[in-house]
Amino acid sequence: MVDRKCIACGIIKDRNNLIKITAQAENVVINGGSKIFGRSAYLCYNKTCIENAFKKNRLKKMLKVSVPNELKGKLLDELRNSQDK
Ligand SMILES: [Zn+2]
């Protein structure tokens, strides 16, 4: 079990229970898997944490890249997909 911390609420969870966001050069990859390397941030599968990560620019600060606005939509899609399972 690998513990990671949600950048929005600070709760520590197993990384399988968090959305992984990795910055790779100019790209930002969501749940890229173990072959994706780069600076990563983690978020809970919940809308509040996703929104807070953007509201307070935490994602940008953690990843040290500019975060495209559409990333928020992609994260919310990821959340929706995980709930459909
Ligand atoms: Zn959280």
C-alpha cells in the first residue's frame, strides 16, 4: 500500500483511491499509470477537492506547470467515470 496525500483536503489515502495528476513537460496526464514519470499531485475522487485544487491554484503550485482550464473538466469526467463503475 502506497499512501499519498490529497493536495486539496490533506487527507492521506491509498493512491488507488486518489486521482493522480502528473506533469510531463507541457502535458498534464490524469491517472497515467506507472510508466508516466513526472511531478505528481493527488486528489480525492470528490468534486469539492477537485474544485478546491483549482480555486486555490494548488494544482499549479504542486505541479509547477500552468494547468489548462479544460483539465478541471477532465478531472470531473474521471470522477464521473469512477462512479459509474
Ligand atoms: Zn481531498
